[in-house]
Amino acid sequence: MRARRIPVSEVDKKKRGHCRLCGEYRFLTKTHIPARSAGNVGMARPPIVLTDEGGRKTYGLGDEALGGIRDYWFCARCNNVTARWDEAFVALALQPLAALHDPQSRGNTFEATIVGGAVGEFVRCLWAWMFAISDNLRQRVPEVAKAVINGDAMEPPAAPRLFLGVTREVQIGIQALPNSIAVTAPPFVAVLLSERALKTAGAGGLFDTGPWLTHEVGSRPTVKLRAPVVDPGPLPMIGEPVVDS
């Protein structure tokens, strides 16, 4: 018997479930990962659930359709909160986007000093994406989920850790594997690595965004960003979207 395919796009618009950010059982609304304002509005293959003969669920890709990568991950309240953090992502993306596509741009490392940037909002935007993709991340780091919602400063967790690279590629994509999640939203590639992944392979020189969680929403510090230029390659949403630690 073939695995049963359940197109997520066919779920009722008023789907009820546990919000992956606040954890409350509420009506869920469509969440775009990455944000629509980051360019996630074009043709995309939506995630689908595959159920095998034993009743086990895995994740794959559906048919290509217009509207970007999206699913029913957050409640309306959390979607409204994280939409503000998405704005900070777009604002901080402008400098590396211009620099990386400058004809004179060379090398495999991007360096910048960010003066008065909304890095607290920016890093919470990235974490929100990870909570949407992973179905158990909130249970593992509930304190981070709380900080994403309320904007308070906090010390970063020991694991999982959220890292950043930059890319000259223009394709948006997601890859979710048992020990890592990668979201490519040019010019950035955000990578969440579990404790197991960090011990076995390390972060490969990616920029650690952990210290940015110590800045509360609304603060405007001066920070330095030094990140490798990476080629994320094709990033379909495959495997179980779970980060084991």
C-alpha cells in the first residue's frame, strides 16, 4: 500500500491546534517561513504529511503553487507579534544584500559593523521561524519561545544554538532534519544545530547569534557580524522537522 499523502494546503482555514510558539490550543493561521516580506511570495512546494502503513508520519513536498512556503503553525496572536520581528530582518538584510552583490565583492567572508540595528528583533525573527518548523522545539527551549513573544533579554541556551551565514544565492528554501534546521532567506542562511550536531560536526565557522538574545526588543546596540559566505544548495523541506538535543 502506498503512503497516504495529505496536502497541508487543503486544511481548513480555521484549523485548530497547538500554536508552535505559545503552545496554546487556538485557531491557527497561515504562517510564512521565511517571512513574506523577505520575498517568500512566489512559487513554492508546500509541505505535505506522508503516513505510511504503520501510521508513522513523515514530511515531504507537495505540488508547486503560488503563495510561498507556508503552513498553519502559529495562532493569529503570535503571527502578529512575529510580523514585527520580520520587519527587523528585512532592514538588516539590506547592507549584506548590497555588499554581496557588488561586482567588486570578493572572498568567502562577510564582515560588518551594525550600528543601532534591531538585532534583538532580528534574532527573535529567526527563532520564530525555527519554532514554526520544528514540532517539538518549544518543549525543549520554552524560555526562548517566551522571549520571542515578550521581547525580554535572556541568556542563550547551551543547545540548540542558532547560527548565521550569508549567501550570494537568491533561492529561498528550508531544510529540516533530525539534528538541524536551515532556512535560506537571502542574503542570510539561518541554521539551528542541536547539541548532537554541535558535538559531531560543529558549526563550521557560522556566526553564533546567541549573544543577540541578550538584547531586548527596542534596544539598538552596535554589534559586529562576521559570517562565512555559504552555498546552501537546494533546500527542500524533508525529513522530520525535529531538532534533538
